[in-house]
Amino acid sequence: MGDLSRVLPVTLRFEGGWADNAHDPGGATMKGVTQRVYDAWRRSHSKAQISVRFISDAELLAIYREGYWAPIAGDELAAGVDLAAFDYAVNSGVGAAKKALVAAGGLAPIPRIKAICARRLSILHGLSTWKYFGKGWGPRVNEVLATGIKWASSSPDEARKELQATAAEHTSKAVSKAHAAVAAVIPGIIAPASVVNPSAATHAALGLAGEVALGAFGVALLGGAIWILIQSKRHADTASALSAAAKEV
């Protein structure tokens, strides 16, 4: 069964204290609770509006339990799955966490944790705000993944083996993505050179058009290759984090 008393300290360590980043759509935040959420909670309890900076520990626990833990049915989740779903809910919203739980429904705890974290990280990578918060989000999800696997394992030995196996999976994916990125670019650069030589009368015009087309084509290919390489790095970072976690078990 899920255990909020064990899960919440992990999430609070990621959330930190006071923050009001202009790039964060959530706005002013204290220990992961936004001003908007705090205002709504205090209204529902007939309390006057104050800055979320002054939220009490009791209010914090109540908001997390009522607004995030209960909606994902945290008490009913297996150990490790509770952390993966709760931290996702706090970071990206209850709706996103619920969708991830449904998509991974029916899986055993460890595969379910892996599926939730993979979905979460993939979506985060596609957000425009990744460039501002990615350096924190990536390690956060990887640590949740590693911790979740440990909690879901029956023994330290099993946890170590699961972490090593999952790290190997991500290493393989990283290598595969890197190869795909190279394959996507090189054929595209070579192929246009095989086009039939134009006649002398139209050589200049077609040559100019070819350069423009090749330039646009090359940019498109390069953009696609870079995106694949970013995915490769994402898997490599996860593999590295899990390998380090396995050594600490």
C-alpha cells in the first residue's frame, strides 16, 4: 500500500523552498505549492488569503494529501508506484499522473514505475520550458525511477539487479538513437549528388535551385538528427543515474 509519509519527503526535497521564476507558468511557489492552489485551499476552508510563502507544515500536508495524494488513490498504489505517480502529479498535475497510471495499468510494480517515468520524461522533453528547467527535471525523474525500483524490490540484491538491467536497457536505446541520428543525416547529404546532370543550357538555374533545396533539406535533416540525439542523451543520462544508484544499494 502507498505511504505518503515516505513519499512526501522525497518530493519536497525536489521542490525546495520559495520560488517565483518568470519562466514557470505556475508562478509563485513554496515547497511545491503554488499561490493559486494555496488560495483555492484557504478559500475552501474559509480562511483569509495570504502569501503562500507563509504556508504552515500542517497546511502543506493537507494540500498534498487532499489535492494530490487522494486524487491518484495513493493509498492503493504499490510501494514505488506511489512515489512515481505522486511526484508526477506534483510536478505536472494530477491529470497527467492519472493518465500515466491508466496507461501503465495492469503492469507489475517495477514495470509500471518504469512506464510512468518514461512517459513523464518524454513529455517533459517536449515542453518549451525544458530549456529552463530540464537540468532539474531530468535528474529528478531519474532519481524517482531509481528510488521507486528500490522500494518495489523485495531485497537489496533484487533492487541492484533491476537497476542494472534497466540501466542496460537505456544504454541500448541511447546507442540505437545515436546510430539512427547518423543514418538520418548521411544518406540525405549523399543522395542529392546522384541526381542526373542537367543540360548546359539550364545548368546554372538548376544548380542554384538545387543548392537552395539541398540547404532546406539539409536543415530539416539536421534538425531531425539533433532531436534524435537529444533522445539518445536522455537515455544515456538515465542509464548513468541508474548505474550509480545500483552501486549504492
